[in-house]
Amino acid sequence: MTSSRQHGRPVILLVEEEASERQAIARHLEESGFAVVEAEDSDKALAFLEGRSGVRGIVRGIVTDAHVPGRVEGFELAGLVRRRWPAVAVVMMSGHSDAVSGPVPDGGAFVAKPYILSHLVPALNRLLDRAG
């Protein structure tokens, strides 16, 4: 798991198993004013969220692929985050054109990967404004 925390920037936990995709998305988020913590599976993501430096004050949002390795898949991870930490913005992403693998949690958003560069940041900004 890698982290690029910076003061004053909203921290986003990015969960994506493919290293090249994760790095490209992280770079896009960082260039858009976010700090990014990267995790390649749901187990590492949950360990970070449940850890001392996780949700308590730093993680403002999570972006997760629908299908990630670990004890829970991305859709389950997103639902768990919405239930346990309702102030954390949740964005699901998938290479499919719609959310076919499971429900996007209430209050969350879905972005198809072909549109990630144009839709991810606006979705996060909208959800973060709503989460206040």
C-alpha cells in the first residue's frame, strides 16, 4: 500500500488490483488536488480504514474497482464503508458500462472505467460536497 498524504488535500483511498491502472488513476487524482492512499486488495484497504490513521479524520473518500481480490469484492467493500463510515464518499468503478455486479451503495456513485478521466473527479467532488 502506498500513500501520498499532503496537508490540506482530501485523502482518497484507491482500491485497484492492476498496478498500472491504480498508478494512472492515482496520478489523475493527485493532479486534481487529492492525496491518495493506494491498496491492491480489499484486505489492505480494510486494514488501513480500521487502523489508527485510517478513517479517523483523514480518509474522505474511497474509489474501488467492482472486482478486487481479498475477503470481500469491491461492491461489498463499498457497502461496508457506507455502513461503517457514512461520511466517507464512495465511488465504484468497473470496466463494464454499468454496475452489473452488484448494487452501488445508497449515496455512492458509479463510474465506468472508459470514462474515469472525465467522470471520477466530478463524482468525488459532488459526493464530498454532500458529505460536508
